[in-house]
Amino acid sequence: MLKESNEVSVGLYKNKDFIFKNEVLQNKDLFIDMRIFNNEKELYIWKSKGDFKNRIRIDNEGKEYDFYDEELLLWGEIKLKMMEFLWN
């Protein structure tokens, strides 16, 4: 999931490439953060004071942290073919 100041995009990381419905990351000034994850780990990338920071978390390793589920309200148009591509 990619958050920019003007939109949120959900995509897929496959074969060392990002796949999104629309072009993203065209302006690094709009970048807020990005999460890339699978069933075992997460790569989190964010911008802080103009610099990009990152961390990797691997399930069941390292220090325990409190967490919370975050609900997001998304609206817009979704194409069925893109959904089928992403989830198959």
C-alpha cells in the first residue's frame, strides 16, 4: 500500500517490480509512506524531514510491540480485471 498526499494506492510487488492500476510515485514530494508485506514480514518506508527511512519487521522475531488495527475509508473506482490480476 502506497500513501501519497493526494491518493492511496494498493498494488502488488511481483518479480522485483511494483504493479499499480495507475502511475504512482511521479512526485517524491507527495510520498508519505509505503508498506510492502507478505505473510511473514513487512517492509515499511516513510519520509521524515525530506529523508527516506525504512524498517523491516519479521513475524515472531525481535522485540514485542503493541499494535492496533487501523481502518481506512477508501472510495473511488476499481476495475474487476485489475482485482482478478492482483489476487490471482
